[in-house]
Amino acid sequence: MATRPGRRVAIVAGLRTPFVKTGTAFKDLSALELGRQVVSELVQRTELPLSSIDQIVFGTVIPSVQLPNIAREIGLAAGLPKSIDAFSVTRACATSLQAMTTAADAIALGEMDVAIVGGAEAMSDVPISYSRPVAQAVVAASRGRTLLEKVRAFSEVHARDLLPVPPAIAEYSTGQSMGESAEKMAKENGISREAQDAWAHRSHFLAAQAWENGRFSKEVMRVLTGRGYEIAVSEDNLVRKDSKLDGYARLKPVFDRKYGSITAGNASPLTDGAAALIIMSEDRARELGMKPLGFLRAYAYAAVDPAWQLLQAPGFSVPKVLKRAGMNLKDIDLVEIHEAFAAQVLSNLQAWGSKKFADEHLGGAAPIGEVPEEKLNPHGGSIALGHPFGATGARLIHQALRELADRGQNTALISICAAGGLGGACILERE
């Protein structure tokens, strides 16, 4: 399948908020507010006719119980027509890639023409729940007819049940956190601490350069926050502008304190932020006079056993998307790979070039090859820029298309690992 069936899907515009460390600049903002601001700003900047929008597909990985369908609430909060259909998706770190490919399929099939897609995450505003005994008691109390019946509902609740329950950070199926799984990958794949630190330094150095030379000025909006929206945030606050390689060596391992290599320096931090894209059929883009940034050529998802190597699924999704597109790695001009951990990036890059990996896991197919450094994450990645779970996919897509335009090149590969042993990939092309 060298081309996607149906109508060609164009990405015509994109935008993101600054990505900021959890508990800092956006600590008072919800995922809804971040999503509202980025969607509203994107629509205004592009002067997209509101009557042309058919659907909003948006996602968040740690949802608020008050916002079970954040996509719909973002459309309403942004003042878009109430007639616009909207639904939410989630695929862990690949959530906004999922949002785009879901809407793209509907556009390709002719079910609609124009969609706003993306994701938002506010880790500063994570939902805190209570234990099941407390929840059951609250429900029972709400049904009580008298004060005594309401009080009796809590008779079986113990003091330990009153402790708040934060969102899980471990895989439900394995009990291991993502960091512990990355540590396992580093050991099993022979990824050294030195290589991880060097990758992290590269990410910060390139991201700092990009901010200094104005590279992100058209990709990142200004976000208003504060009680009276009097504070303007216009830049990512996680990038180490004074990054020095020897500084990473001084950091202590987090998940295996004795033998480990994963540190706060070579992993992506908890982040608040949002990103959005406008996608539409090629014909509709021309009718509206909007020049596409690029087109979706192919996409693929894959899954692996979470107990094996949790973040190794790109080792399968990337060969799959290349096959679907009828391309080889050498045909790709730019590769943007999500940096959850330096160990994960280096493990997947190693797998792509490994005959042993291909023989054992890809049915003996030839390895896809090694990625030249000049093609890979030229402006840093999630380790430096941050990783709001729901927003990273849209950030990667928009950033890659703008980089292709700046280089005068044509094809980009996006690769994302995700919790649950999932991986996503897509290939974008310019005319």
C-alpha cells in the first residue's frame, strides 16, 4: 500500500502552548483551559471559517472526572459553533497522533472535510480520588433518607481508607513504572549511562539553540495565566540553556539507585501544555485558500508485551509504516522521535539498525537501517522541551513539517513510544 486509500489528508496549520514544568507557570490552569487557549488561538491565526469545522478530536491522558469528553468542552469553551461534533481519544503518549489519524481516516473516507485535532495535559491539576470503601460509603450516604442512615454508611470506613489515591504511575499489568521499565531496557540492550547523558545534553543544546535563533516563534503561542490573566508565558521553561555534558554525570539514578542509569537529567519531565493541528481534505484546503504544510502519507501502530520492553514498540511500528508507505529509511529526510527517556530512544535506534532484532522479532526481514544524526531531532526533543502526554504527538507533527519547509525537503517520519507497550508512527510528505 504505497498510498493511503481515499482522499489525501492535508495538515494545514499547527500551534502549541509553551511546555512548562509541572507545578510552575501553568499550575493554576486545567487541561481544558490549555486546550481552549491553543484551539482558540489557532483558529484565529488561520482565520479558519468556523462554519467549515466538522469535528474536534482531542485527548488527554490523565483526565478530570468533571471532563469525560474534553474535546467537546474545548469546542464549547473556545466559543466554536455548538453544532461541531467532538469526541475524545487516548493512547498514552501517542494520544494526539491518535487524534490526527482517527480524524484523517474519516476525512479520507469522505465522512467529513475539516477537523481540529490535538491534546492537552495539566499534570499540575491531576485528579485525586479516594479509596473504594470511601466511594461506596459516599454513594450509600447519598441514598440515605435520614441523617442516621447517612452516618451509618461510613461505619465500615477505616482511617487508612481516607488516604487520597493519586493517578497510578505504574503499569497495571506489570506493577512497574515507566522509569523502571526504561531502566530494564537500558540494561538488557546495553545502553550506557554515558550514552544516555550525551543524548540528553544533545537534546537540551539543540533546543536551546532553536529558542535562541527564533526557530519556535511560529510554533509556540503566548499563554495568559494568573488570577486576572495578567501573566504571559511565551517560552518553554524546561530547556537547559547552559547545558554541559559533565553536569549530567553528577546526577544520581532514580529508579535503581545502586546499579541504575536513568536520572532526572536523561528522562523527560512531568509537563503541562497543549498542542493542536488543523487537518482537512486536500480539495477543501484549496477551496479555502489554505496552503498545506504537508500531507499524511501513512501511519501504523504496534504493541509489545509490557513485561518485555515497555517502550520498544517503535521497533515494530516504524518498519510497519515504512512498508505501508512503500518506502525505505533512506527515503526519509527527517526523523522526529519522541524522547521519553534517552535509554528508550537509543534502544529503538539500535533496534532499527540491528539484524539480530530483525531476525528475532521481524520475521527475518532486513533491518530498516541507522538514522544519520543530521536527520534526527534537529531541535531537541521531549527530554528538553517537555512531554505533556496528550500533546506531544501534535507537537512532533507540526515541528517536523515546519522543519521540512525550512530545509526544502519532502518527507518526515514521526515515532512515538507509549505506555502499555504501545508504539505509533506516521510518515508525512510535502508537495
